[in-house]
Amino acid sequence: MSFSIREKTYIRYKRLRVKSTRFTVPGSLKRAHNFLVCLPKKREHLYHVVRRLEVLTNLSEAAVFSFSCDSSLVGRFNTAQGDYRILTLDPDSLGFFSNPKGAFLRRLLALRAEVAIDLDFDHNLTNALICLESRAPLRLGGEKKGLGLPFYNLVVATARGSDRYDTILDSFLETIANLINGNAAQKG
């Protein structure tokens, strides 16, 4: 599945309007305190993320994690497992081209996210826009999305030749852990 012509035009518009921010890796990741994680839309993909919550939340010590997910998936995401916040995304929360708006946008900006991570590796413009609108200096996404700047200023290569979500997710989380620990150059 690819983006429609309208979405491609809007993506091009955003690329022209938004200026990129500077960051250092791994410095930005080591010092980051507020993480925003955009969860996948598909229920079967969310299952794989939930199984790896401990790995995800242990990426950075003393970090606060906030998760953004569709309101229909909140019941599948057990908030009793950890100390984190959930931002529910209702249809009323989105404006033109799935841009966050209103109360959702205010809650998103109040998080003061320093790192935004998109865990939906499908073509999902909503999550890309949430990462962008969060104003996080460091925004990470997977290369399978086909988006780059300004939505993500760090695109992480994921497992090649595999369409299995769990394999892609493990590769993505391993790369982020290597960036935080400063091992990216040795692994490459």
C-alpha cells in the first residue's frame, strides 16, 4: 500500500514548510527523559509491541514513556504493566490529512517529548504527523514507511527480506538500544 496522490502532495508541502532540528546521537538519546511512542494501528502488530514493553521502556533509565494509540486499541494495551501515559486518538482528534488537532494536540505538546518513536512500519501518515507535531527534536521511524524528513529525522533500517512484524520490531529496538549505548558504529 502506498500513499495517495493527495497524501503525497501534502507530504511534499510539509517537507517545504518544516525546518529540521539539530540533535546528536547518542547524546540526545542518553539525555532524553520524555519519550513518545506511536503504536501501530493493526491489532496483531500491537500484540508484538505489548510483548516487548519491558524491552522498550528499559531502553533509557528514568525515562517517562507516553504511548499514542487509536481509541479502539486502548483495551488491548494494558496500562497496569508499567508507569506510563496513554494518549488516545479519537476520530475527532484528527483534522485535515490526519493532522492532530484540538485537545489531543494540546496534550501532545504538554508531554514535551524529546524523542518520538513510530512503531507502525506500514504507511500510516497519522503516526508520522503525530511525531512531527510533537516537536520532539529526535523523531525515529522505520525505513519501510517511505517517509523521511521532516516527519523523521532519523530513519532506522529494519530487517531486510522479512515482512514479519516481530522481526522488524526486534531489529528496530536493537538499533535504538545500540544508538543509546553508543554501539552503532561498531555494529554497522
